[in-house]
Amino acid sequence: MAICQKCGVEIGEGKGVCPLCGTRIGEAPGEGPQGMFDRAASALPESRAKRLVAAETAGVSFAIAAVSVLIIDLVTDGRVSWSLYPLASLLTAWFLISPPLLWPRKPALFLAIQGLSVFAFLFGLDLIDGSLGWSWRLGVPIAAAAELMAAGAAYMSWRSKRRGLNVLAFALIAVAGFCLALEGFVALYRGGVFRLAWSSITASAVVPVAGFLLYVHYRLTKDATLKKLFHL
């Protein structure tokens, strides 16, 4: 009984081709036609196809969860009530996950879609309550401040030729700016006056640390060592 030189499978009498990999008897491995393993490898989906499958899978999963929640709400309450909140959350989650999978090389596009999705989610929650009140006066300004600070830190990190402690410094500056915006918008919503108290203390403690990290980072990029930097 012959043995396939490529995959080692026993070949029955009178058969000149391996039934598993397609190699002809007497052929060196790799000379014959593509076998089952080779065809399977060449049929693997490319990165774009994989991303599309992932986006479709996420969409179907969220749709199943949405239908389940809606049915439970109709069965228990006899109408659509509390299910609007998880439905809005599931829809927003899909808009946050899908754009990077569908347009990975267009960060400006999927970041814009994600940002608008957050704003739409806040407006949607406010509308479910019956009227627009806190969303445009509190929720949207806070969300916009968070996205702006995160985008600024990411942009500064991306523009840096050498990344290290400066990335942490940019993140700390973004956190300080967000704290200032958070307290200011909350005070404006509650009392009609933009006031700062605890956030200014937080910023005054965080910003000097960020400045020190930037100083250390750019000194180190000039081939300065910590031992020379601190005169040890």
C-alpha cells in the first residue's frame, strides 16, 4: 500500500492520487494540485471580510437582545415602557462598535459617528423621559468636553515623534480639563452660574505633574539620563 509523501496518508491499491491532499503518487510535495488543506487556507476570509463578519455578528446579536427585551416588556407590562432604555443602549453600542470595523482606515469618519451616537443617546434618554431638559443643558456639554479632551490628548500623542512620559502628561492634562468642564457645567445646570471649586484644586495638582513629566520626557529624548538629570 502506497504512502502519500506529503501528508502521510495510506493510499489504496490502484489509486494514483492522494484522497486527502490531491498529491499524485511519485510527485514531490508541493508539485501537485492544491489539496483540501491548501484550498481551505486560500479560502480564508481577508481582513476586511473578517471585519464585516464581526460587524454583522454584533448587529445580529444586538438585534436578538433587543427583540428579547421588547418581548419581555410587552409580556410583563402589556406595552412598551422600560424596554426603551435598553433598546437605546443597544443601538448606541452598535454604532460605537461597528464604524471601526467597517471603516478602519477612516478614523475621522468613525470617530465622528461615535461622537454623534453619544449625543443622540443622551437626547434619546431625555426624550424617553417625556421632554428635552437635562440632555442639552448637562449631558451633551459634559460628553462634548470629554470627547474634546480625549481627542486633544490623542492628537498630541499622535503628533509626537517619540512617545513615552509625554503621553501620560497629555492624559493628565485632559483629565484636568475635563474636571474643570464637569464641575462648571454641573454648577451652570443647577444654579445658572459657571463656578469652579474642587476641580480647580484638582487641576492645580495635576497640571504641574504633567509639566514635570513633559520636562523629563523631552530631556530624556536629548540623550539625557535620569542620573545626569538629577545630578546623582
